[in-house]
Amino acid sequence: MDYVKGIFKARPNRFIAEVEVNGKLEIAHVPNTGRCRELLVDDAVVWLKPSDNPNRKTKFSLHFVENRGALVSLYSQQANSIVYDAIIDGKIKELSGYEIHQREKTIDNSRIDIYLANENEECYVEVKGVTLIIGDEARFPDAPTQRGAKHLKELIKLKKQGFRCCVFFLIQHPIGKFFRPNWENDPEFSQTLNDAYDAGVEILVYRCDNQLEAIELIPESLDFDLGESLSDGIVND
């Protein structure tokens, strides 16, 4: 099903957006619980996926927004699929060499996004989609997330049990070229990420190429800095 072009008007709550489609105001589901304030600005061009479910409350889902000349993916849950498919296709060199691939692996009271294994080791990968860009610097999260910090603590626990563990930041805004935790918005998550890294949890940063036809991971890892940032100011068109 093809995407429908719309114009963003308002976001009454984190789950829905008001968009103009062909001169008519419509309600669209927003599949991203982040603030996205630097993206969902007045009159931003958005791309919507129509729903053919007559029982659904919203007629559309908001999948993409145009920002700074780039197409940004707002479908946060899709990040897991993009990373998983890239692992299967051998595009992530750090996560190659595993014969077993599984999504949403449950261990103890935790559910980790991706589980990998071979005859030598087991690896747990937690995926975070990143849309906040300041300059060309990607930051996560764009709003405080206790759930995100909990995921990191679960990885620390698994690492101490002898498993390989990774947190994977997928930059879903193509202009992001570098990653830093968002100390300004969520010092708890940022400090926990530092603790995880010190405990031996690996940090991987990649970005994706967004097209309406398909989203693909770019097979080139990016640099990161876990220290506090001194820069500020969000740049928009």
C-alpha cells in the first residue's frame, strides 16, 4: 500500500497527530512515544500509511516526516526489524558469525530484542531507535525513559553472568553522524549507559537510509562519546 502525503498540524497527545490530507483534517496514529518536538513542527511534510482496518480508530499511521532535507523514520518499533534483518544479511560486522538468530528472547524476567548464538557464545542485543539530531549529533533519549535505563541494567546483569551483550543505537535520521547520550534530558539513562559500558556491554551505532520504498541499514558503524555534551540548540528548517 502506497504512502499518503500530509501536512502536520498538531499532536494532542503522544499517540495521535492531526494532519491535513488533501485539504481535510485527519487523525493519524503516531508509532513513536518520544517527544519528537524538533521533527513534528507546524506544517511539516509527513508521510502516512493508510489502514484498511474498518475497526481502527485512526485512518492513518504517521511513518515519516521530512526534516532538514531528509526523510526521518518515526516508526520506532521498526528499528528492531531493520537491525535484525541487517544481522541476517551480514551488514553488521560486529554481529556476524552467529548461526542462531531470535527476536524477543526471554531470560529470567527480561525480554531482550535480539538473541544470537553460536557454539562458542550467546549474545543479547537491545535496540534503540534514535531520531533526535542536534547539528549532526544524534542523541538518545529525547525524553526521560526509565524503561530504557531498566533495559541497560538487564544487559549489565546478563554481562555479569558471562553473556556477550550489546546496546544498538539505530539513528533513524539520516543526517546523524555521531552519537552521544542525552545527558540534558535524561541523566539517569546516560549514567546507566556509562555504567553498562564500564561493565563490558558493547555499544554499536549505525544509521539507516530511509526511502518510501524501503528502509535499509547503512553498513558502516559510527563513533560515539559517552561524556556530557556542552553543545545545545536544535536546528530545524
